[in-house]
Amino acid sequence: PDTIEHNTVCVFRDGLFEPVPRLTSLEGRADFADLGMTQTQCAGYNGVDWRRNIIWKKRGYFAVIDELQAIDDGSFSFQTIWRTIGDIELQPDRMLVSQAGERFCLINPSMAPMRLAQVTPASSQRRALIQTTPAEMRAGETTTLLNLFYSPDTEGYAFDAVRVQDNVMLVRGPEGHALIATGDFDTEGVTVTAKVAYVSADGVSLLGGRKFAWGDKQFQSTVPVTLDLNWRDKTMVVETNEEARITLQLAEGRKDTSVLGPGKHTVEIASQDDEQAEAALSAMFDRLAEDRESAARATAEPTGSAPRALWEADQSRIETRSIVRAEGTDDTDPEPNLARAGKAMYWTGRNPAPGPGRVRPPTATWTRTPL
């Protein structure tokens, strides 16, 4: 069911695939008024630890960030699979699906190559969108895959997203811009230490967070906490499992320090509207969107040289084999497709008639063409 029914990531290591582990752990969760976050993990999945991070902007969109951290060195290929139904419009970095008057949009800021494929079992209505990301990784290195989902109420794309760096995307929507990230990052003057982060001009939300800094605004904790800091609404919510020493600065030269015990705490803070923050995020988005369009045009333009084959099969060196039925039977003609010839059955001394066997398979005769 893993690759047939689910939206998942298939991990190939050195050309080999393994099923998704059955055990998944919940590494963290947060539920705020306007935002929800989860991090789950499948450990030891074909040479990687796979963490799926879901960030829910309520009444807006879902951001899905998959982290694949190598346990061992290897040559990996990751196939992110999304299953859908309806009429599909596919572009280099997005998919728009229409069904019964409703619309659904997927945006791929990572710009991973995408293709549509049939599902198993085959269906004329359902399709699979496959995003392929190859990676040569050493133990400890991480590959991150970025995706954004939403259901637009109007024509066009109400939300858009661009890649800032491997583990960070920037989302533009009707209410402004937001940085969404996993793991630590330091970019465009914003510094975060957390499992998952959401940063906008209104505030910051962290899952498993210890540090945030952006201009005059700074937050620091001695232990990982869940944080929802909204300077526009004058509130800070902190949830911690152990005693935490919190330091908060919203204006230059003014720092407040407090010690919070285990539990959930709501603290009133000073109001800090910041129009410059939104302007900075908007300018960043415009610049990155222009870079994205330039890269897409460069990819689409012909290079002027014809493709050349990197390898080809030598038909004279192909080995062929055929399988015949068990010795001692009247039928010794080769079986062209044993896998589809019927039920898996064999004959034994105790059970000379054909039927499901439990002792040992029969002796088979193999024929081989010379190399």
C-alpha cells in the first residue's frame, strides 16, 4: 500500500528500493490560532532518516517539507509521489487540477523535474505526479524537498512560492509573505534555530525552537520550546516540557528575561508593527521569482546540439534463458512466462498431483544460449 495508495517518498539507494518502514514517530507538533505544525519521522529507510514536516496556514495552504538525512554514504534518488484525480494542467514548477468545479494547486519551489504517471491498479481518472531528485550524499548530509498545496477560490494562483535555499521557501499570498523552513538557517538577515519555523511581518512561530533573530527582534531559550510570537497582536505563547529561561527583545536596547516552568504560557508583549519587514520579504520574493523564471527559460531553450547516446545494448552479448516444467512430466516445452502461467504450484513425492506445495520445488531444466 505504501507506493500504491499513499502520497509518499520512494528512496532508491545505489539503484535499489526498499519498502517504507512501518513504524513512524511523531517528533513534534504545534497548534496555534492561525498555524499548525507537525514533524514525523521514518528512521532507517533504505539508508536515510525521512522526516516529513507539514505546516498548515489555516484558511490558506499546506507547506510540506521532506528532509532525507543520509545514515550511510550512497548514491540516492528520491521520488516524491502525489496522487490526484481530475483534469491536470502541468507546468515546470506546478500542477493545477480541476474536478467538478473545484480546483487544486501544487507548487514545487525545489524545481525538481516532474512527470505524470499511471497509478496501480490502472485508472483512467487517477494519476500520479512524480518529482525526482537525485543526490550523492555522505552520512549526515540532508536533501530537502519543498512543496506547497492549496485549493484556490478564484482563477489564477492565489499563492506562490519560491526557493530561498535548500530548506527554506518564501510564500506570497493575499495577506503578505512568509518564510517557511526546517532546521537551522541564516538568510537575508533572518536567523533561526528550530525544527520548523514560520516567519512573517506579523511574527514568528517555532517548533522545537531555541533562537530567532531579525533586525532588532530577538528571541532565545535555554531549551527547545514551541513558540508563537505575534508582535502585531501583542501576544507570545510558549510551550515547554522543562524549565526554560526566555530572553525577548522587540526593540533595540530593551531585553526582557523570564523563567518559565513546564507547561503552556501566554504573555502580553508590546505592539510592534513593522512595515519594513513586509517590504523586505516582498523584495526578496520578486528577486527570487525573477531568478526562477530565468532558470526556467534557460532550461526550455534548445542547446543547438543533438543528443548523443551514453550507452547502448550489444544484442550479440545478451543472455537469454527459458524455463521448462519439472522433469518427469510429459510436457517439456519451455514455459515463456512462468510468472503468469497460473498459481504457483509444484509436485512432490508425497503429492504427485499438482497443487500448492510445502516441501520443496521441483527440479527445473534451464536452457541457455551461448554468449
